[in-house]
Amino acid sequence: MNDIPKTMKALVLKGPNDFEIQEAPTPEPKGDEVLCRVKAVAICGTDPKIIAGKFPGFWPPTFPAVIGHEWAGEVVAVADDLKASEKVAAKYAVGTRVAGEAHKGCGICLNCMTGHYTVCLNYGDNASGHRHYGFTSPGAYAEYIVTSVKSATPLPEGLTYQQGAMLDSAGVALHGVQRGRVTTGDTVLVTGPGAVGQFSFQYSRASGAKFVIVIGRGPRLAFAESMGAIGVDYEKVDDPVAKVMEITGGVGVDCTVECAGTQQAIDWAIKSTRKAGRLVMAGLPTDTINVPWGPMTLAELDILGVRANPNTAAPALALMANGAVTTEGIHTHTFPLDQFAEALATFVERRDGAMKVVLEP
Ligand SMILES: [Zn+2]
Ligand SMILES: [Zn+2]
């Protein structure tokens, strides 16, 4: 820790809609943690809601707080405990480039023990070992972050830190595609071509989908089409579901990955999935969505919830590194951390075609 400054620049959230760059103590790694120099951190769709104070007392539990969780950076210090194992110490040695993950399970509850650590039964209980970086634990809108090595995956050679910062969106998409059991020859529909939707299309294709239909509109749909998706523009066709049925010979798709979270998109998703098909809920719906449970039950649809990106970091990055999946056109804007307000507005207002906006602290 010799050449690491005692304080760092951090974007401190002082209260709802109230943030500024401040000097904060540089955190120290303990137990299974490393200290990383944050090189790139992307704005998540959840961040503007946290900043606006939409989850009082929960995300963050208290103010002031440092949020941000879609990051990549370089290991600059390793906790003493980790050095006890030569193998572990070598994997996370100083200088290792890593991409971060927001969730770190407690490691001892039933869900963690069975790999479902993003739905840890000790969620939010820091004493149990659970961490949700950038939500209930300090995050990455700062020069440095302390993270468990469980939530830091070495970046494959050839990937940049900016690409590493796409891991959250990419990993959510891959988790959804895996939940939907997309396999060779499947027909897939993606509703909502934001970052998670674009990656869902790309990972479905990489998983062997025969074709992927995307329902959307505007430049985001045009981008998915330019990448090889079959676009259905809901502003231009009378009935997007009829279009999906036409493309699939009246059957519907094997798997739908819903990434919009809106009533309209969820209706299309349900009606476009074939009987006994899979419906993956990768967008976060509001509590007031009406769902036609009767027809869904009789169609024997499998409904699969998605919470973040468990166990997908290594394969998600591997497919970026071998070119099967690209972040190009998804990561659209980059700002220095001290222009956070500008970056946030660019992201929220989708200025100039913004999809993923990256900060470089
Ligand atoms: Zn995120
Ligand atoms: Zn747990």
C-alpha cells in the first residue's frame, strides 16, 4: 500500500439528487479482498433511480454513499489473508486487470451454497459476508474500490477496461439466455433493444439460435438489425405479435428474453412465445403489470426471473474476447468522472444515441 494515496477522489452521494466529487479515505482490503484502481465504470439503469432517492433506506442504506458497480480496473493491493495461498495470490497479483461484479454472496446460505448468490438469503447483512457493491456496500464511482476476489474476474487478453465495464449488462444477458436454455436451432425473441437486449440477442446467437427477432424502434432497433437481428419496429407494424407469428410459421418463438419491463412489451413477449416455451424476464417490471395468468398457465410457459449476473463473468468475457459478442455500438459515450452530471444526463436522456455511458475516474 506504499505508493497508494491515503485519500482518493470519489463521487459522493450526499442525499437524493445531491452529489459531488470529494476527497475520501482510500479503502483497505481485508480478508478475501483486493484494492483496485478503477479505470472504467459504466452507468447502470438502476443508478439514476438510486441517485433520485427512489429506494429510501435500502439503496443506499445511509448517506453519504459511493455507488456505481459496472466497473473494470487494475489490482493495486492484495489483502494479507489472500497471500497465504500462492495460487490465489498469483491469480490476483498486483497489476492484474479485472472486471467487477456487483454481487458477492455470504457464501454460507443455501442459495450461495448452490450457486444462486445474487439471491443470497443474507442479502444486505454485511456481517454475514454479503456485499452488493454500489448498492449496500461502497461502489466504483471513485478512483479506488475494495472488492472480494469472488466479484473480480481477470480480464482476458485483448479486452479493454471499457469493454470490461460492459460485463454487468453482458453478464445479465448471458444469465438470461442460460436461464432460457437457449440452444442450437432455437428461435428467440428479444423485447427492448437496450444494452441488455442487444447482448441478449448476441449471446442467443452465440448459443446457437437459428435466428433472433428483436422488437423495438428507432436507432437501437436499427443497430440490432445492422448486427443481424430480424427487426420488428412496433411503430411501423400494426401488430408486432402477428409479425412474430408470421416469421415463426404461426407457432411463436422457443424462448423470449424480455428486456423492457413495460406492460406493452410484456404482453408482446407472452403472446409471441410458443406453447411450452420459455419466457425470461430480464427487464425489471414495475409492480403494477397485468399478467394474463390463465392463458400462460394453459400454454405451460416457463417463466424465468433474472437477478443480475451470477456465474457468467468468465464465459461472458470469453465470448467478447473471441469476437462472438461485441461491445461496439453498445458502449457509446465516455466521460471523466468529474463530468458525472453531464454523463448522467447523456445516459438518462439518451442524448446522441447514448446506450452505455462510461466514466473514467
Ligand atoms: Zn448494473
Ligand atoms: Zn448467501
